[in-house]
Amino acid sequence: GLGDVFSFVSQHADAVDVYTRAIPYREEAVEDVLKEEDKQHSIVALTCRRQLVEAYVLVAEELLACCKDDDDGEDVVTTESKVVLVKAEEKVEYARGYYDKARDELQEAVFLMGKIAASGQDLGTEKEDVCFLATMLMGVGNTLAEMDEKEEEKKKPATKI
């Protein structure tokens, strides 16, 4: 999609903008499918949950890419409209928030995947897609952990040799 193109050309703020605009639609899709009792434990429900997790993970990845792109701590600002999406000092915490949402929603997706598999339904490619998302989420988690370690190193007093 468009967010992927922005990410590819290193316009990470624009990618964040596109991905965050998709989130309400994906959240609504999950809510809608959960309202229909016959679809609650279906591949459609799993797909909706996976797509929501994907949006959360992509936002977190792009926010972290913004952190890597600017060591001087710039705000996340869209290219054309110059809208400030996230203040510089809040980027990591926003990324962490989207990471947490993705992790929680992925747990729900995996639980649903187990229910679907136990009922004998064919998961199709959803199983692979969910596994790939888990890998993406793990990458975001590792990046956040590395950033936390660097912050802790900065806080430690210098030792004399």
C-alpha cells in the first residue's frame, strides 16, 4: 500500500500517517465481525484481527525508523502538510504503546487461530501471515529493548580505570 511506498523511500513520518489512518477502519472491522456470532470464530475474524495487529506493528516500526533517522531528536512531521504527528521526545513511548497494542491483539489472534484449527477449519495462509507478524513484532520488541539498554548505559556513571 501507500504506507509501504513511503517507508521504502524513507518518508517514515508519512508512512506513520497512512498506517494510523487505517487503524480506526481495522478496529471497526474487528468489532463488526465480533458482533456476528457465526463469524466470531472464522477465518474472516482472524484476518480482521491480523490486519489490525499489522497496522499497529507498522506504526511502531515506522516510529522507530524515525528515531533512527534523526539523532538530533526531530518531531515526526508529514512531508506535504507539515502536520506534527508525534513530538520528538514522545516517539519511543508512542512506538512502545503501539507495540503493546500489537502484542495484546496478536495474543487474541493466536488464541482465535487455535480455536479455528481445533474446529477443523482450514487456516489457509493466515497461519503463515500470523507467524510473520509475530516475527515483525519480535523485531520491534528487540529494537525497543536495545534502546532501553542504551538509555540505561547513558544513566550509569562513568567508572574510573
